[in-house]
Amino acid sequence: MKNAHQLEAQGRRLDRVNNRTAKILELMRIRGATLHVDLSGPRPRWWISTGEQVDEKIAALLVKHRSVIDVGDTLPGCGGLAQTWRYVGEPAD
């Protein structure tokens, strides 16, 4: 069981992740920024078209967001992972 200090630290980490994710989504929505991944190295490298690096954990949240879609630029042998994602707006429910 976690103590109060550990829970506070976890809450601050989650706040940072949520704030960064929201900031990138806002850049994608307002400025048309796109999310990119480079799969040529030992680990994927993520960034947005404004030049800012994106943490792998945040990128994982972004590509699962319902307003973000891949643009269909998957390369053969990459396990089906696209290289570019963009914001398309909130889908109608």
C-alpha cells in the first residue's frame, strides 16, 4: 500500500503526463502539427512537426486518442506501425 508521499508523487507525475499530452493535442488541433516516429534506431524516436521531442509514453497516449489517426504511411516490415499521425477532430457520437 502506498503512503501519502508516494501518492502525491504519483499524482504529480500523472499531472505532468496529462498536461504534456493536452499541450501536444492542442498544437495538433490548432496549428495542424503532426506526430512522427522514426523506427530506424534501437528504440522509436517520437516528435511533432514543430520540432519538439515527445516521450514514448506520451506518444502511446496520443496515438490511442480518438481524435488522432495515422495517415497510412506504414512501411513494410515495421509491424504495422504508421510513421505519421494527425488530429482530425472529435468524432460524432
